[in-house]
Amino acid sequence: MEKIEYRKISRILSAVTEELVVYVKREFHRLCYRSADFAHLPVDMSDGSRELLLAFAWLLHSEQIVYKFSMNCTTLFDDDTSSLYDVCWLQLFGRPR
């Protein structure tokens, strides 16, 4: 009885995982990430850690996620020195797009 239950659950999880992989690939394509290696990753997630890491790095850069999060952070400084933070950011990373 337990083996049958386990098999059913395993099949359901596998189907959900495959749908999630297809969804993520589709969303990256929609965001104009056009890597053939990423697009051809297997849906069973048996391979592709390098391609996933590259795609994640591309997403962080193209969507300026680090910059957006840093702009929402509060600083330990008084409000008087907030412009210093902006100057340092611009010197280190340049102006955002």
C-alpha cells in the first residue's frame, strides 16, 4: 500500500516539476534570454547547473535586481549622508539604465 502511494506522489511531483521547468524557460525567453544551451535543458533537471547559474546572473544584471533592492534598503547613516551613498554607488557600479 505504501509503495503505491509513494509512486503516485512521485509521479505527481515529477509532472509538477516538469511544468515548472517549462514555465521558467518560457519566462526567460520572454525576457529575451536567448541561450540555446538553456533552452535545451532537460525538464527532469538532470543536467544544467552551469546554464542555470548563467541565466540567474543574466537576470540579476538585466533586471538590475541588486540595484533595486539596494535602493529600498535603509542605511545606518543619518539622512544628511544619504547622498554619499549615491555617490559611492555611482563610482562603483555606474549609473543604472
